[in-house]
Amino acid sequence: MNIKKISLTTVMLLLFLLPIASSYFPQAADELRAFSLHLSWQHDTATTMTMSWRTTAETDSIVQYGLNTTYTGEEGGDSGIWHHVELTGLTPATTYHYRVGNGITWSDDYSFTTGHHGSTTQFIGLGDSQGDTPECKWVADQVSRLPLDFMMFSGDFVEEAAEDDEYYIWFNNYAEIVRDTPTITTMGNHEKNHSNYYTMWALPGNEEYFSIDYGPVHLISLHTYYEGYELLGGDYVDQAAWLVEDLEANENATWTVVMMHRPPFSSFPRNFEDDDWYKEVNETFTPIFEQYEVDLVFTGHEHGYERLLSDNVTYIISGGAGSRLNTPLPSQELNESIYIESTYNFLYFDISDEKFHVRAFRPDYSFIDQFYINPETKPDLSFETMPLIFTQGSNDFLEMDIVITNTGEENITTTTTAAYTDLDAVQILSIPPLDVDETFTLSYTWSLGGFDQRTFSFELDYDSEVDEVSENNNELVITLLKTVEEETTTQTTTPTDENSFFAGLIGSLILLLSLMVPALAKRLKKD
């Protein structure tokens, strides 16, 4: 036997196998890494939650979940590159930890809180990011500081519907929200009813238009299609019939909010263009909204903010999530328009059984406008300021105004009290009498000091001096969290039987070859 031939063959085998062995695990983990992870609902908001994510390679879909990171529950779904797994039988108003993966490679740990059918909810509404601009990222970063039950996004996530990467950018920009908080969506004209939208999102019903309930609110998502849909022979007949049926079936809902991308009318220039994209939306849906006394219609499409009132139905356009702004012309302002501004913006909904309150803010948290419904003619102390979570260094300072408003239907003629709590120390504040829509401002400067977390809370009408419309809007919490270095997202690899065998085989080969190399080199040298 020719030892030189055997040695040469073995060395060649070494050169071939070592790169494969050394690169196998990192490459496999990268291809199976979860990205564009987001939450949504397909069914009951109190007892279900759906996780969706993408992998580069086709693989299994598994979610592990539990009340802590021991993950006592596990649920699987269809394998693929897009993964959708629905958890069912969850406990309402409960925080769960979860991770997603394929049984071998896992994401980091995240958490979510299930919904409820109780008396209150807080959520945001916005739309029209339409790309990857500094403004898009700015808006996403700012709204991520808000404690929310869920987010509503009124369409135009992307500029080009067929470009997968544009969606991945959107998911990345909103990652701090969508990994922990469910999103209710609708398509904009830039989504063009493209299959990408349906592939990436898991939504209720037929996913094109649907309804869902959270707390005291019945939420409806409609699809107003894309430019030119009507010219191609499309219409809204089936959708309108479904809307009537849904509103009749939910006539006892405390509040009803409709979301759709394109508004039925606006004071922005596109409302007056010759192709009249608005006409069919207006003629089809506004009579239904009026007949069934919908409380609010929330739309986007126009890149700015406008609130309108038509036949006792309020319409709010909030298309300020980062796309280029539209400028309204004063000469075209509709009689129905109450307030209009060309600005980036988002809506903050604060709703209870007793009151409907929505505020519009610019991304720097400055106040734009508000709309509220009071079923009873009473005064009502409310916060104009939102609850916020700030991350900062120990020596940084936060200057903030806490604005209080009487959003009721009667003047407050007496001084009231408020409780301000900092590190368990309670200070009683005096709030002067406030007429309807009158505000009062408290200014503070805060820092973490030596703490990792610090919470500042306010409670209005502390001594119950006023009979208010709602007592559920009397609390405000501002939280400071200590800045930590951003950790690199890791993927945990847990061996399975099949993977263990393959890993063991490769490991044995590496060990065997590493032992053979010195001996072979010595033999070759002798020969």
C-alpha cells in the first residue's frame, strides 16, 4: 500500500471538510434566524395572540411561551419562510413571555400582555410611513415610548408593494412596538392589494376587511383599495354589505371606531383632483357611518393631520408617520374641517365605558388637537399629556410639562386637589377652577439619580371634589429607565436528536482529523 497516496488523500479530505465543519453551525443559525417578528390578532383579543416572523431558509414554526422564561407552553404552525403561530386559551389581561424558532434556533425572549373586555383601553393610531426616511424612524422611535394595549396602522407601510425589503425595514423601525404589542392594520393604496401584505400579516376574517373587539371598543378595518381600482371595474358592494351586517350585529358596542386608508373627503389638494378617488368611498360608506352613528372614522392617505365633522360623524386624518408631507390650500378648506395642519403626527386613544377621548400629537409630543365624547353633561378633569417611558443616563435631566384640561361639558367652579407621587412620597397639589377646555400646567425637572428606574405619578381629583364624567382618566404615569448598552440579538441553539447526531458526527470528524494531522505530517516528513 502506498502510504503517500493515503496521506495525500487524507490531507485533501481535511482541506475539504474543515471549512464545512467550522461554518456549518453559524451559517445554519443565520439562515434560521427570526426577523420581522410581530404580533397580531386573528380571533379574541383577550384569549389569543398570533406571532409572525420570517426566516431566510424554510424551517419549522414553533412558539414557546409561559408566565416566565421556563416556557411551559408550546405551539407549532406550518413550516416555511414566513411563520404564523396562533396561541389560544390564554388568560385575559396577563403578561406572557415567549420566544419563536424551529426547535433548534430560538429568538430572544419577548413578552406580551393579553387583551381584555373590561372598561378601559389606551392605544395609538397612525399611518403613511411609506418608506425608509429619517422621519419614519423618528416617528417610530417616539411612539415606542408609549405604554399601549395595541397599535392601529392605517396603511401605506411601504412605497412599493412588491418590494419585500421595504416591509422588513418597517418591521425593523417598529420592532420595539410590534414584538410586544399587537397591531391592527389595513392596506393603503401603496400596498396595492399585493400578496406580500397577506403573506406577512395574520389578521381576522378574510384579512381584507374585518372587525375585532378590545375593552369597550368595537374596531373595524376597511379596505379602500388603490388608485384606479374603480376604473378597473372594482366596487365596494360586498364590503359595504358586510359593514352593515357587522354594525347591526354589534349595535350594543359602547364605542365604534372605523379605520380605513383613504378618507371620504378632506381639505388636502388630492381631494380636488379630476380622477376623484374619494367619490366612491364617500358615496358608499358615509351614509352607513351616519345611519349607525359610528363614533370615529380614522384614516390616513393625506400626509398631515385634519379633523372634520360631517352629519354628526367625526373623521380624523392622521397620515403623519414619516412620508413627505402634503400642504393644504386655505382656499380649499372644507366647511366640515375643524382643524388642519401639515405635520408629522400620531393619535393617542384613551377610552373608557364613560368617555371617548382621542388626542393628536406631533412626534416631539407637543399637543395638536383633541376630540372627546361625553355621554353625560358633567365636568371632567383629564390629562392632555400622555404617559411616557424615557430611557436616559443617571445624570441626565428630563424637563416636562404636565398639562391638565377640563374636557367635560360643565365648568369646574372650585379648587381641586391632585396627588403627585415620587419614590413613594406623596405631595398634594392644588388645581385651580377650570372652565370647559381651559388648561393648567405643572412643570417638572426629573432625573434618575442613583436609581435604575424611577416613576412619577399624578392622580387628579384626589379628594373627590368634583362629580366627573369619568374617573378612569385621572391617572398619569411617567417612567424613567436607566440607559443600558444595547445588546446584540442572539439566537439560542438547542440540539434535537437529528441535529445532535449530525453535530456529533462532524465533531468526531474534526477530532479525528485533528489527531491525524500531526501523525500524517510526521510520516510525510520521514518519507
